[in-house]
Amino acid sequence: MSGPLLRMEHITKRFPGVLALDDAFFEVEPGEAHGLLGENGAGKSTLLKILSGAYQPDIGSIEFGGEAVTLESPLAAQRKGIATIYQEFNLIPTMTVAENMFLGREPGYGRFISWKRMREQTMEQLSRLRLQIDPMALVSDLSVGEQQMIEIARALSMESRLIIMDEPTSALNEQEVRRLFHIVDDLKKRGLGIIFVTHRLQEVMETCDRVTVLRDGRRVGGGEVARLSVDDLIKMMVGRSSTQLFTRLAAQRAPGPVVMKVEGLARDRDPANPYATLLKNINLEVRAGEILGLAGLMGAGRTELARSIFGADPRERGRIEIGGEPVTIRSPTDAIRHGIGLVPEDRKQQALFLELAVRHNLAISSLRKLSFAGWFVSDAAELELVERYRKLLDIRMTSAEVKIADLSGGNQQKVVLARWLALQPKVLIVDEPTRGIDVAAKAEVHQQLDLMARAGIAIIAISSELPEILAISDRIVTMREGRITGSVPGDRATEEGLMDLMAVETTILGEPRSQVGVSEPRL
Amino acid sequence: MLSGPRRFGSLARILALAVVGIALASPMSRTAEAQDKKLVILGSLPGLKFPFFVHMLKQIEAEGKKLGVDIIEGDGQVSSTKQTADVEAAITRKVDGIVISPNEVDAMAPALQEAVDAKIPVMTIDRRVDKVPGLLGHVGADNTKGGEAQAQLILKLFPNGATVMNLQGQPGAGPAIDRNKGLHNVLDPVKDKYKIVFEQTAEFDRVKGLSVTEAALAGMKSPPDVIVAANDDMILGAMEAVKARNLSGKIALIGFDALPEALSRVKDGSLTATIEQFPGLQSSKALDKLVEYLRKGTKPDPKIELLTPIAITKDNIDKAERLSEIK
Amino acid sequence: MTQATAARQPNREQRSGFPSILAMLSRYAPAVCLVLLMIVFAILEPSFLSPLNLFNVMRQISIEGLIAIGMTFVILTAGIDLSVGSLVAVAGLAAAILAKGSTASSFSLSTSEAQGYGWFAAMLGAIAVGMIGGAIQGTAITMLKVPPFVVTLGGLSVFRGLALMISASGPISGFDESYRWWGQGRIGPVPIPVIIFLAFAAIAFVVLRYTRYGRQIYAVGGNREAARLSGVNVRRVLFSVYVIIGFLSGLAGFVLSARLNSSEAVAGIGYELNVIASVVIGGTSLFGGVGSIFGTVIGSILIGVLINGLVLLNVNPYVQQITIGLILVAVVAFDQFAKARRLK
């Protein structure tokens, strides 16, 4: 084949308040494994979603196999030969391997399924990948690695020419990773293109032929892997200095005594939530009036840590002290009683009552204070509370009675912050406090966090955006694979330094490569 | 731009649906009342999902046509609350009289008291309400007597004693309790000769009649001499179970209600007997008496008329009320 | 893209400028349907509007209405209770046994027959039975994590069986006058069951609208995870709504037995569906978090008016059932339609 398999040019995609892709360029050759790199929010997932047909670009052209194409839906992308294997698989766990393999295009006669043919064809597809899996096995009985292989086999059975793998190794053990890489080599030999999206730079060095690095929705670099080092990649990904985006507010704060101390916290596998990262021996201190940044890549266990401290998820071991006194926290109610608050990661799913008015959303945790006789909520007291925080946080709404769903993301987040402020917590954990809100609102939220810290609240801030962490934190703790890997004072931290602490070490070929994943804190 | 008119449109459509539905469903009711002096009478039955009550209603309507009165149909839907609501609505409409077979005699008493208080004459059929003194009269056949008739037939068929299997009706339902009581009234004093070897509810239901009998027969060392059931549906179900075990003709089967289907089985000999309570006759008689009172002022005499239920066998099948319905 | 936006813009402005009376109509869709229905019936049958008839309708709905109030609490938490009809029967029988001191039925009309403990004990007993039933189910739902549908489907069967067992000797009837007053009496022209129903509707309204507990119910139903993370004791809230509906089912069982002067094991069969229907017609979402007592009261009245009107008009009984089914679906469809319009 002459020319590239895929060429995307001038791709621009704007969401309300965010320019996700800005004139991006991306190209994949046939028979090539191409790494797509970038920080969280650099535009990788938007690019993937455009490729898989989930989003349409505002501007830009896509050429696939030499001709201009539009990918108007996931089905269209699939038909053209572009298959995507997501982190969370698209398999139906209660059905058999064969059924999953041919879902929606079952072989048979008219409306009737021929189980025999389906089984035989599944065997055939599996043997192409040298897999020994029973076509009649239930997907839920397979290991994560096997499930992924099924996804790949399904992609092949659809005559795909381009396979996108989104963080394919995050859930695999070493042996499974090795097998995956063999298969990737195999696919390359057959002339397929592979797009490999991962945080694990080591793996990129091993499997990919070329890379493209995105930052702020643009292609900022790339080229042949053979000519690049891991350090080069990190520099490309991080790029600018943090001061360009956020003003550092932490400088003049003076943290007080330790408010909360976590010792030896651990979390084992929870059958109710098997994808959660396991936590091992977490020790943490946070001081009054301090913002402690918690940095880590996806899957590092930051959210799990926050929820375990808050009592939202079970934890197996660990001591928590508040103001020097050990406390028992088994539920969010316990945590709240001891003065801990949590602004959860997913606003819509975990914090908001979308059908209810702003006032009800804001006051839900403080109703006891607003009630007379312990029971009857005083409208006047509630409205007064809402009014106080509307002024304090500058929440923009037409009235306290409007549904919270009608507010912008930034204002919704301020309502959630207000909910916790109204309880006057000692410790407030904010998980991705500025996710999905525009830049102006982000700055406002940062300012509010700063004011809260100045008022003496101990804040633990989790963010996937390093510039944000750097801007607001007095101290930054990094996590990796459920462990704490470092602790850096905010004014001395750099994105490169944090990246080193966060990046995942792999020992894929048996020899640990430790030049990047330095685990000693650089103090 | 279109939202306003469209919103009105949907409103109008729903309104129209309601009006059309009601208009279609209420033929003649208005015109009927416009003609003066034509009597309007509520005919209320416990539940029209049972053919037994449909038969009674048909008899009331046929008699009404003959007498030149209008009948309002009331379907109690096997619920005392629903039947009460029907009676109350009839009072509101100021009907001239009510013929009713109460779903539950005690539970319907307050509603009938209301009718009496509103000076509306009430005739009860089939099930007697004895708590409301002002009722015009009653035509019925005692369910207990019917149960006794079943037992008497057993004594006649098996003078030397027998083993009996008893399929009871819906637990808690009045007729089920009374029919069972009647059977026991006769059989219990002669316990040593007539033994009830199996007794279980089949809820007036044919499928349950079949499955309960299957299970019972499977569990017994020797089959019973008689299977007696509190209605025809259950005995017809039991009959299938008996057939399946090749016991046809070896077990006497006795039902209750004299439904057409049961009658045809009695005729061909596969069913031994069923009990006739003359529900149609009760119904038409009750209406006769009511209309007579309304037109001439004569009160029914006797006030309570009980037709004697009889066991219908092959020999006296011509006495069955619904014989003509057999094809 | 920009063109499309420009084209849509003026449209939106016109829409928002539309007379607010339409917005009102769509907001109270079930109430609007009720008024329309009443107008239609009043035109076709003038006696429909007579005070006697209207009080009759209210009395007819009051028993299921009481349960519907409880069902509103349950459905607001995204739960369901299918056991209410059976619980009504058990509670009614408990009341009857307490009132009469035995399971024997008495057919005499004399008032001296009360050898039992009187209406007050009967009422308390019925309520206690209801609450215990609700508490057992609430425990299974919150502690054993069995879905409410399954637990209460089991309850539907268990309580009915219990009722049949208790009343093996037949219905228990013939209560004294003070007992019957709770079902048959009036204060002025207003039947007692109607007063009970409206009183509890008022209490429930206040609880849902003005108390902490009410807020927590909406929160749990709207977003269970968010409620938990906001410090709401989700289990306690879920447990409590089943006790509340048990309380109201028990009370309803007592009032029904007083109304009919009889407690029977087959009382209340099919109540669950009528009750759920009135709650849903009243605009409460089966997914939880949205709804009101006002809507439930309207929904209950709407069903009562529909049945009463069709009977008054002498509609063929079979056609009545068909008409009721169609109109119920139409009302909810209209409500959904109006909501969709409003959101745009």
C-alpha cells in the first residue's frame, strides 16, 4: 500500500468552554504500532472518540486507506475497519465468548442463529491469535487478559485495518502484557495499523515504531521511537511552565498543626468494585490551613484513597487520627461527624441531585442545623444559608429554587463546595475539583480553595492536571499503583519531577529500567 | 413556534378520546331515562369474570326486557369495595330498585343499608344479607344446603361407606366456606363409615383442580371412592387427572353449579353429578318480585324464598336450568 | 454549525414568550385532566356533581388513597411495595379479632356484643401489625439487600396466606357502633374515612416538604450515592419508608373493616396495582426522586372519579375496564409530553 493508512489533518473540536483539539495532526502507517501520548486533558481521548465515530470534528479531514472518509457513527467506523478496544471492555459478561464475538452479526439463517457455525467461526478467529479459549465459556469466567484477547479477536473478525488500544496494559499482569505484545507484533506483520494509547512510557519504547505527543489539543512532537528517549517524551508532554496557566496562590499561606493523620491504610480487592486500585500501606499527614496536592496517573489509587478515608468504600487496615485522637470511620456519616468532607470525582453521579433545586442541593448535609425541633427545616434559615454562600462563592443562578441541572458546571461545583463549607469541616478532600468546568471557573475554584485553607481547613486536592496541583498545593504527594511514591514541597516541585514519581515502571522484559521511575523523592 | 397549538392539540385529543370512549360505551342510557316512568334497576353481580354470574345477569336482563324495565349492569370485580361503589353510584342516579348478589354478605351490608335509607327497594339473590332489616326480600338457595345435597348423594351412592376426597373453594370466600360446611354437616356424624381422606383447596380453579388431584392420587395407596368439589371447574380439572391415571368410571365425581359444560359431562357419564341451585330462576324471580312491588306495591311473600338445590345426575338431567346451552 | 444556531435562536425566544397559562397547564397535567374529566361527567350526568356523590367518591378512594400516601414515600426512594393489599387484610383481621375478642363472627346487631377490647385497641393493633410487616420487609431490603420488588412480592404472598390462616372460619363481622363509626360515620356531611385520608395527606405533605426527613427521601431517591456521600443514612431512610407504608396499610385495613363492618381474608386483593397507578398518575417517577403528595391525591381522585363516572353513565362493565386503562395511560402520556415540552 502506498501512503499512510490514516491521516487526520487540521482536526479541531470545541466543547463549551474547552478547546479539546486545536488543529491537530495525526498519521498512522500500515504495519506500524503508533504511540499516542499526552497528559490527562491533552486531547487524546477526544481524538480517539473522533476516530471511533463517537464525536464529529468541527473542522478537519480524515483520510483512511487513501480516501477521504467521514465517521458519522461508531458503526460506520467499525464498518470501515477501525476497531477500538477500550479500557473497560465492551463485552457482555453474561454471554458466551462466541455470542460476544458475533454480537449483532450472528451467523445463521435469516433470524435464526446457527450455534454450530458461530462456534466454528469463533474457534477459527481464536486460533488466528493462537488462543485456547472455549467459545462456549462465559465471558465473566475469563481473566481480564483473556477478555482483552477476545476483544482483539473480535476486531480482527470484523476485518479491521486499524486497531486502537486505549491503555491496553493497565489491567494485565506481566505475562499477559508479554502475550499482548507478541500479538501486536503479529498484527503489524499482517499490515494492520495499531494505535497504542498509554501512560506507561516504557511500553511505548518497547512496542511502538513511532509516537505522536499531544498537548493542549495540538501535536507538539513525535517521531521515530528509536531516536527518542523517555526524557524527551516527558518534556514534550509537559512542555510549558505551570505559571503560564494558573497563578500560584500557595506562597503566603502558613500551615498550622497536623489535623489528620492516616497510618498504614490498606484496601484489598473488593468484589463489589473489582476495578478499583488496591491500596498498600498509605501514610499521610495534612495540616490545618494547608492544601495537600495528591498527584498520580489514572489508576494510581488517588480516588480510592479519598473514598477510603471518607468511609465511602471499605478499607481493611489503617488508623485515622483527627486532631491527635484516633477515630472510627465506617461510613460517610462517621466521617462527616468527625469533620471530614469529600467533594467527589464525578459531580453528576456522586454529588448532585439533578432533579432538585439548588437550595436543596446546597443544604442537604446541613439540614440539622437549619431545623427547629430537630425536624422541621426552616425555609428562612435555608434560604439565608444559600444566600450567604451565593455571595461568598459568587454562585450565579437566577434563584435558589432553580434545578441544579440548569446551572453551569462551574456553578454546580461551587454549590457542592458550599454544601461542605456550610458544615465547617476540619478536613476537606476535593477530588478533581475543576473537572469539566471552564478556565475562568477553574481559577475561581482555586481561589475558593485558597480562602478555605486560609480559614484553617486542611485540604487534600486530587487533580489529574499537574499545573493545577502545582498552582494550589503547599505540598504534593505522588501516588503510583496504590502506593505513595514521594512528597515534594509545592514551591520546589516541577512537572518533570512529579512525572518521574508518577510514571509507571515496568519490568516487562525482566530487566527493570529504573532510569525514569525514580522512587526517591527529590526534595 | 408550533409548541403552543400542539400543546392544545394533545389536550384536545385526550379530551376527545375520553368523550368518545364514554359516548360509545353508554348506549341509550340518557334516552332511556328521558322516557318517563320506565323503571331503572341496578343488577349487580359479584364478578362477571365468572360465567356463573354472567348467566345470572343474562337472566335478569332477559326478564327485564320481558317486563319492560331498564337494567344497569354492575360488575363487582370480586371486590366488596367496587360493588359498594356501584351501589352508591346507583343511589346517586336514583335508580328505582336494586337486584344484587353480594360479593360478601357482611361487607356489603353497609352499602345496602345506604340504599334502604335512600328508600330504594333491594332484592338480594343467591347470598342472603341478614344484617339489613329493611331489605325487600331474598331469593336464593343456601350454599350450605347445596353442600348437604352433595353429601346426601354420596350416602345414596355408597350406602356401605366410602372414602372421600374434597376439593375446597377459594379460601375465605363465603360460598366456599358454606358448601364445605354443608358437606361436613352430613358426613361428620357418620365419620366411621364415610372418611374424608384428602381435603385441600383448589381455589375454584380448573388448573388447580387438576394439579391438586394429580398430587393427591399419586400420594394415595388406593384411590378414593368419591371426589367432591365445591364448583364445577375444579371437578372438571380433577376429571382430567382421573382420566390420566386410567381411573375413569372407578371414582364418582361430584361438582357444583350445574354449568353447561358439567351438564354435558353428566350427560355422557364421565361426571357423576353436579348441584343445581337455579341461579337463573333466582335472578328472574327476584326481579319479578321487585317490579311487582314497584308497580303494584305488593311485598314479596314469602319475604325469603329459598329454592332447594338438587343434585343433577344422568337420571334427572332435564331439571337442569342451563341444559339448553349444551350444544 | 453557526448558521444552525442562528436559526434556532429566534424560535426559542418565541417559545419562552408563550402565555404562561400553558406552562401552568402542563405543569399540573394530572390536575388538568381531572378537571376536564369532571366537566365531561357533569355535562353527561348532572347528578355526578351532587355533594352526596362527590363525598361518596371521596370515601371510595380514601382507603386506597391512604395507602397511596405511603406508596408515594416508597416510590420516591425508587422502591415499590406490592404487599399492601395483603397487609390490609391481615391488619383488618387483627383489628377484628381485638375488637371482638375472638375469631367468631357474630350476626347479631346488638351493641352489647363487644366482649373484646374496643375500637381503640383494634386500631392500634391493626397499625402495629402493619408496621411490623413493613419493618420486616424493610429489614430484608436494607440488610439482606434483596430488591424491594422481590421482597414485597414475597410479602404479598406471605401476608395473604397469613390472613387466610387467621380467618379460616370465615369473615369476622359485626362490630359495635364506635368501631363502625371509623368507616361509616360522618362529621357534618364529611365521611370519616375522607377526613382520615385528607389528614394524613396533609401530614405527609408537611413531612415531605418541610422536614429534614422529607429532604432525605428525595435525596435518596434522586441519587443514592450522592445522598450517601452527603451523610444521609440511606439505610435508615429506606427502612423507614416501608414502616410508614406499613403504618398506613394497617390503618387502611382498620378503616376498611369498619367501613364494611367486616374483615375478610380476601380484602384488599389488587390494591397494590390501583395504588401504584394513582401515585404514578400523580406524576411521581418510578425511578425515584420526583413526585409529590399533591399529585398522589389528585391521582387517587382521578381514578375514583373515573370509576364513579363510568358507573353513573351505565357504561358496559367490560368497556369500563378498557376505558379506565386507556385513560390512565393517556394521562401519564400527556404528563410526559408536557414535561418534555417544558424542558425544551
